[in-house]
Amino acid sequence: MKKVVCIGGGTGTYQVLTGLKKLPLSISAIISMCDSGGSTGKLRRELGILPPGDVRRAILALSDLPFAQRALEEIFDFRFNGNKASSLAGHSVGNILLAALVQITGSMDKAINEAARILNASGSIYPVTLDKTNLVAILDDGTRVHGETNIDMRNFKLEHKIQKVYLTPKAKIFKDAAGAISEADLIVLGPGDLYTSIVPTLLVEGMVEALTQTRGKLVYIVNLMTKRGETDNFKASDFIKVLNNYLGAASHRLSYVLVNKKIKRSKNIEKWYRHYGSRYVTDDLKEENFKIIAEDFTDDSTFLRHDPEKLSQTLMNIL
């Protein structure tokens, strides 16, 4: 059975995993450990644990419970309402469960395994690192922005672009994550926020070396939309330029780039994204050391997302 590793976090990785789990593949997800906002941020600060939010999404994406047990998934993803003074307000049950499992088992990797077993996940989920670290961005005027959420939700100095991001303190790749990459037939990066979901995984010591040494093909999925404060006015080639910068010695391993060639434009959807400073990513790629696959990968039934089935079929074709 072919082995596929997906690296990233958030909605983009969720979409990829949702499609791949329906295929006869051995799937591993390697998840970023820099999230610092919302329920995840509170649990990091109060309990000193690694961020559970993106891990929770990956487990849900790979969950394969019978229809009668789907309620368990809903509970796992349920988020408490209430005023801000409430200690549970904003927390998701899944995040709290993972936090409890960390204290019961003694480590995040063991907690993830237990949660994945409860939700019957059809694959393996690994934290990219077990080290506690934070993301810092340096803007082109020298300003430092500390914390993944502050970078992700930045609402100041938007005229200044991100020049560089780094981890503090430094972190090493989790050995099981490195092992999954070494055995992979295909490694998928993205889609996802470039500086806050994808690049942080590449900053972990040992990740570039693992990608350099693997026999697997490396695929990058370009985002459909730009992100205010991160990738304003980016075209597809700008994403590749930044990615290659952080891939470093592994940049020559990039085999395929998936880019959306057509957007079914909806005035309502476009208006919503423009309100949040996002624009469609223009495909301006020219083949270099990688092959370009430009197709319609969109699912615009609600928000503009990558379609899991379209992505999974293309990835299977590559395999």
C-alpha cells in the first residue's frame, strides 16, 4: 500500500486528509505545533501543553466512525458558548479531551494516539515536534510580531510585508514524524496559510534533512486565496519563492505543484473574502524543476475551499 504524508495544519490539511482517507492508502499527517490563539492558546498558557487545535482537526478529518457514532465526532468538535468570563467559553470538547489525555498519558504524541483510537482515525497523526516553541515574524521595517495568532490575525502595519519567520526557542522534529517522511511515497505540503501553517513545519530542525533524504515525491498545493497580512497580492510564483527559501537544500525535491486554474466566481463569496482582505491567487507559474498541474480544484458550495475529491484523485494520479 502506498504511503502518503500530509504536512501542515488547519482547514487546508483537513480538506486533503478528508479526500485521501477514502482511498486505499496508508496516510500520515504531520501537524504544525505553533498555534497560540483561542481555545488552543488558553490551554497552552494554563496547562503548559502543546497546541491541540490543528491536531483535533486532523483527527476529525481521518475519523471513520459508523453513521450511528457520528455524534461522537460532533461532540469532539463542539465548542462551548457563554460569556467571556466563563472558564469554558470558546473551548472545544476535543481540545479539552486532548489536554486531559496529555496529562493522563504524559505526552502529546501518546494523547494523539488515544484520541485517534477513540475517533477511529484511518491513519496516523504526528506533531511535527514535541518541543514547546513559538513563531516570530520580522516585518520589512524590522518590527517583530510574536505568536502565531498575532501573525495570523495581524491588523497593524499591514503596509509592511513579512520578511522572515523563525521559531523561538528552536525545536527538533519528532522522530516518528521523520520516520513517516523517510518511508513516504508522496509528501504533500499545503494548502494552508503560508507563514503560519506551512513554513513553521519547515523551521523545525531535521525537517529539511528528512525531506532531502526521502525517496518520496514532494508536492505543494498552492492556496486559492491570499491572506491579509501574510500573502497580500501574492501570485502563485510568490508562494513557490517563499516555500523554496525555507525548503533550502530540499527545494530541488519539489516534484509537483498543484495550482487552481479556474475560479467559479460568485459575487457573494468574492465580496466576503474582499471584506477580509483576500484575493484570488493568480496562476503565473512556469515549469522549473517541478511539474505544474493546473486544474479546477475548487469547491465553492459555501466558502471557497479545495475540493477533497478533486485533490485526492490528482494525488492518486501522481502516485
